[in-house]
Amino acid sequence: MGGKNHQPCRKYIPESTMLSKVTSDILVELEMANSLLEDALLTEIHGNGDSQQEKYYMEGAIEHLIATDNRLGKAIDCIDHLLAKMERLNFQDTAELDQMIELENAFLAQRIIPERCSAWKGAITTIEEGGFRKIFYQFHSSLEEIKEDLGVLIEVFYECQKYATEGSLLQAIESNEIPLRQNFVRVYVAYLNFSATFACSSIISTELYLKTQGYPSLAESLISSKEKLLKASSGIY
């Protein structure tokens, strides 16, 4: 299992790993789009008058946003496949779902999750209400909404490209002539919220899987790892 993929069916599911990978790819592409936008602005700020270079950066930024859109579509498809696989395997939520408070306390004690973590609370509440099916349907809906907002952001980036060609992108953004920041933040924050909830849901899924298989819990293994590191650093073996 990777850093944030789910284990909902008490067995390894390739669709789960693919979904985890694609959700990571989405954030990478979105960050790259913003990084290239910043490169375009820096080119203008440094005043070298190279509008072609500025335009080149914006073209790259748009390519990354389009890649983000494609990967969002792939993530939505992955969720569809995962839900179908859960049905074929006759997935049933485990009885351990009633142990969420105990699980939360253990994770808080080991700082696996921070205190007052809204993503954790959201994941816990949704899973308690409708199990993992409900949270996957919620993920599906969230990604569809983000994808729709991303379409607007891509159009805004095309508008930015026109200003970059004229060497006037910075002023257009700073004067809010182009609605860039509000549209970027809408997509970016929504995706960060999705990603945090996805990660929290995945460790709940993993912990319940470990319990059904009789393996050590995530909190227990973290304590064991810390003890080994302390012993190693003090020369005790």
C-alpha cells in the first residue's frame, strides 16, 4: 500500500492504488501550472521585455491545467471502477466502524492527525453515517465540482496568455482585471480539502483492514518505530 490508498475490501485492489496515484498526479499538475504562471510574472517583473518567454511559460501552465483536467476525469473513472469492484466483491463495512472514537484518540496521541482536523472530522462523520461507499460517492461529487471549476480556470489562463503576449500580465492580475486569484484559489483550496479528507479516509480504511487481519495498528507500529530509533541513536540494540 502507498501513502494514502484505501484498503476497503480486506484485500489488495489495484484500482485503489491507481486512484491514490492519480490524486497525487492532480496536485503535481496543478502546482506546476501555478509555478509556470509565477515564472511568467517574474519574467515581466525583471523587465527584460521578453514577451515571447512570458507567453511560453503561460503555454506550459495551460498544458499542466489541461493535464489536471484529464487526471481529474481519470480519478472519477477510478472511483467508478472501485465502487463497481466493491459491489462485485460484496463489500461490507466491518464491525470495527463503531470504534472510531478509540481510533481517533490513538491517532491524536501519536500525532498521526492534528487536533481539530476538519478533514478527519469530515471523513469520520461520513464513514460513520454511510460507510466507505458513502465517502467514495462524496469524493466522486467533489472531484466533479472541482473539474467544473477547473474549466473556468483554464479559460482564465487563456486570457492571461493574451496579456502575457503584450507584456501586461502583471498589471492585469494586480488590478483584478483578470479574475485569476479567486478562480485559482477556488480550485486549489477545494482540491487540498479533498486531498486531506481522502488521506484521512485512507488511514481509517487501512486501520480497519489491519484489525481484521490481526496486524499491528498504525499507532502501535509508529510507537515501535520510535522506540527502535531511540535505541539506535543511544547505541542500545
